[in-house]
Amino acid sequence: TMSRLYEEALRDDAGGGEAWEHFRCYQGELPDVAHVESGRIYAVVVTGSHHSVNDPEQAWIPPLLAFLRTCVERGNCGVFGACFGCQAVAAALGSRIVPNPSGAYRIGVEEVVATEELMKLSDYRKACTVFRPVLPQGEDGRARLRVIESHAEQIETLPPGATLLGSSPCTEVEAFCLGNRVLAVQSHPELSMGVVRETTVPHLLKKGYVSEEGASAALEELHGELDDDLVLFMAKIFLHHNHRKQSHAEAKDRTCQHVEALAVELFEQVSASLKYDLKPSVLEYQLLARMNKVACDNYANMADFANGISVFVESLKSKNEGLLPVVEKIDEVESQVEQMEAIVQQLDTYSRNLETRVRALPISG
């Protein structure tokens, strides 16, 4: 089966005790999401299928898309999809899957032109050190990859945030990636030229997917070398290398968390020690603060008292200005009294003189 072919092609040569599990999604079988969340499942491969992602009669497709969406959103599980798997991942992330623009079923060998992003992709560059592309680069310096394709539908637009890796005259989105979480190709890198000629094309002809002319055209294309080994090796690097990077990142995160916990504990201990050492000083500052408050209150009271005195002085000043005319009148009265006293004294002297004279007069008898 396709899944067994992918296991053989993508199994980690370094070993490590990895275990492959096969799920018949079309029968409702899906991995446990808890195993993805725990890291027990770190990679998912979605193979081709004769079903359409858009078929409403296939009740197993929506749960599959939901599972793939969870894998991508979790970020700790690499997802590789081929043909139907490529379209399923794209649909799970919001893309529309539409019939081929030509209206015809595409079966045969396609030349996929690599984008600059694919040429820069580290997984692709590593794969090219082992498997060189069978065709020379174009005048624009981009690689052209020969791959087998068999599909009636294709991705209309890239999922949000995805990067286009390759296009062909038949299919705009031949391959795409989403960070280190998704790698998807429209081709069938697991199929050999002989299997497609002897099995796939006759089956499609029998089912009416292709005409006699279409089958003949496909058989004419199905010759020469392919870049399937390069594509599969890139997928292998993507799945396992990214898992190692994720494992390293998780270990790094755990180390950081441990260091952070130690730092928090150290800070708490230092804080407690400083708090104990500074407690007497804190008490002194609290006492000084209370003393300052009392002094401040006293100064405030003194200010109020000074303001009261100022008001009283102003009042006295006002009253003094009102008494000045009265004082001047008193001075005038005192002067008149002194004059009257002088006159009275003169009258008194005159009276005494007059009395003396009267007494000196002779009295006749």
C-alpha cells in the first residue's frame, strides 16, 4: 500500500526506535490527538487517495482535516502530504480545492519549476547533495524537477502564511511549506514509472477518468528519470531533522524553565535575607517618618497662629487709624482745660486780694 511505501522511504536511517502506525482514515481511523499533544506522535504522513477532499459523502474527511489542523496548530508535529494529502493539508488550513483548470484529469510526468524559496530551503539543499536534479537548471537559475502526477483537482490558493515552493504549467501550487510544520507536494514521489504505466493508467482508463487519447499521452510521458528520490529524501530530512530541532528546543525550554525556577528561588531567598537585615533600618525610618509628621503638623499650627496674629495686627492698625482724630480732639480739650485752669487761678488770686482789701476797710458804728 502507499503508506507502506512511504514508511520504507521515510524511515529514519539513524534508527532511534521509531515506530510507524498506519491508519485507514477512510474507515474513520485517526491517531489520538493526545499522542500529538504529548509528543508521542511527532510526524504525520498523509498519502494519496482516489477520493476528493470536497466529496460531501465522505464523512471521514472533516475529522481528518480537523486532526491535521490540530497537528499544525500545535507546532510540535511535522506534517507531510502528497497529492490528496497535499490538498487535505491545504484545505485544513483554509485553502480551496478546485478542479484542474483544463477540466481534464492530469496523469503523467510534470516538470515542476522550483521557486527561489525552494532553492534556499535547507532541507532541499541537503537533499540535493545526495540526489542531484535530473534536469539542468533553467536560464533563470531555478531547478526543474520531473515528478509523476495523478489528480483531477488542485489547490487554488496557498494557505495563509504558507510559502510556494514550486509550480508547473498544469498546477500553480505544486508544492508548499509552512515553516517547519508542513511540507506538501502535489506529486506522487512514492510511485514508480512501471507501476503507473502498468497499473494506474489502465485503471484510470477503465474508470473513465481519462480517454484513450489521454492514456496514450500519459504513456508517452512516462519515460526517463524522475526526481522522486530527491523529493522523498527532502521529506525525510523535513520530518526527522525538524523533530530533532523541536526536541532540542523542548529540552532547551525545559532547561530555561529550570534556570528560571532557580533564579526565582534565589531571588526570594535574597529578598528574605535583605528584608531581615534591613528591618531595624526600616523601623528607624518609620520612626523618623512619624517624627517628621509631628514636626510638620506643629509647623502647620505655627503657621496658622502666625496668620492669626497678622490678622489681629491689621485689625489694630485699622482701629488705630480710626482713633487718631479722637486723640487730636483730646489734645485740644487738654489745651483749653489748661487755659481755663490758668484763668481760674487768676480769678482765685484776684478774689483773695479783693477779700484782703475789704477787710482793711474801716467799719463805722
